[in-house]
Amino acid sequence: MIERAMRTLRYLWIACLAFGTACIAQEKSTWMRIESPTADPLHNGYFLDADHGWIISYGTGLVLRTENGGDTWVIAARLDSIFYECIYFVNKERGWICGEKGSLLQTEDGGLTWKSIKLAPETHAFYGIYIPEQGRGFLVGIDVSSRKAVLYESSDSGETWSERSGEIPAACFEPIQFLDASRGFMAGGQYVLQTTDGGTIWIAYELDGGTVIRGLHFVDSERGWAVGHGGDVFHTEDGGHSWQKCERFTLNRLRSICFLDDKRGFIVGDQDKESGSLWWTDDGGEKWNKSHQELPDLHRLFRSPRALWVVGKSGTILEQK
């Protein structure tokens, strides 16, 4: 009887320990829902500082704005209902939006009003934009008629742009990340591009498997991640010179990846093949866990000084501190 009771207690202790571990793991992956002023699909966002942030919708032309760190969001502007892809600000007043049909829009009043900049033909679709206050800025995408990549450069913080043709391989380039004034990365199609001189020269590295890369994030100058269609995840430990394909944990289209630190990271995507639109790791990507929160398709992760943010369908805005 005593031995049986001891075994029962031991089993109960193991079960409680497993339950507690599961609860701790679930807590790490839980995101806080933020009240949204719209049910439109939200596609991308950008934080300038701890207080000022913006979000763009997908196909409905809404621009959302916060001035209190994301506690509340309001509709700042209603634009044409086309597909805008990326938003970027250099200060509280001046910012840009890029998208399909050669769209490049600029604001000088914090996103309340926008003017169109005639830069490219409507066959150009822009997916990524990066504009530092000093140094080179870049606008990347694809010519939908020729399927060739397009790259525009600005040396005066977005005042003027010039096209650089024939320098990057054909692909749909989307994410851009600069670690400092010299070292930066772009990704799209099956390529990751790297520059070490501020964008004068871009070197392309082709990833195996014929993937379509949609998200890119470097934790530091050596360690980086890329995610894309069909659940593809790639990892580099040598600054992007070589990439290893990780063990697949989903078949869904992955859209974005971001790390809070060297251990804690997140991936978001669509539920086009199976359930699950958010995954997380707390061991630097050794293992990716699916969040059990009920979530729609999620489009983009982006950082603020205080938190990590996700936007997606049905006006979804999520925060992780």
C-alpha cells in the first residue's frame, strides 16, 4: 500500500511538473491583443521611437497611427485601395509608403496627408524601403511584366531617387535590414543580398530549394534567419555567406521573423496549408513551438523600443514585451 501510494504521488508530481512547464512555455508565447480601430487586414508597421508608430492596411488604403507607444491606435489617413507593402519614417513628421503600381507616397505631417511621388512605371511593384537620415536609402521590388528585380537609390534622405538596373538577380525583393551604416541585407525569391560598404556593391547568395523568401532578420553581424513559402526556414552563422535549411515544422507560408534577443524569437505567417500562424523559440532557434492562441493569418513582425508587434487579418494588432 505504501509503495503504491508513493508511486501515485510520484506520478502526480511528474504530471504537475509537466503541466507547469507547459504553462510556462505557453506564457512565453502569449501575445496581448491591442484594440484596433478597423477590421481591415493589416499588413506592415513601423515604430520611429518608443511612442510614435504607424501601420498600413492591405488593399484598403488605411494608415493607422499611435503617439503613445501603441496603447491606442487611430486611423490617420485613407488612401487609394491598392496594395501598399512597406512604411518607413525618418522623424515624427516625414515618412514614406511604397507598394504596387509604382507607388511611392510621402508625408510631411506625421501620416495625416500623403502625396504621390512619380518615380516609376506602374509595372514596378515596391516591397521594401529603407531611408536613413544620412547615407544611402533604398527602394526594392520587381517589374511585374519582366519579372526582373528593381532597385532604386537615394543619397539625400528620399528627396531624389535613381534606378540601378541589372545589379541584382531576378526576384521579388521584400525585407531590408541594415545593422549599421555599412552592413546591410535584402532578401527575396531564393536570394539573400549583402553589402558591406553601405550599398555600393550588393553580393547575392542563393538559397537551396527554390524557395520564396518573405522575411529576414539578423540577430547580430553573424547570425541571421530567413523564412518563406512552404514553411522554409534558413539560418546563417557566418554573416550570410552560407545558409543552412532548418528542419521544417510547418507547411504554411511564412512571412516574417524577428528576435527580441539572442534566444527569444518569433515567426508569423499564413494558414494556407494547416492551422498555425505564429511560432516561437526561447533557445535561439534550436526548436520552434506553435502558439496555441486562436489567431488569423499574420503578416508582419516589427520592433519598437519597448516591445515586439504583429499585425494581420481582421485588424489584428498584437504586442509582446
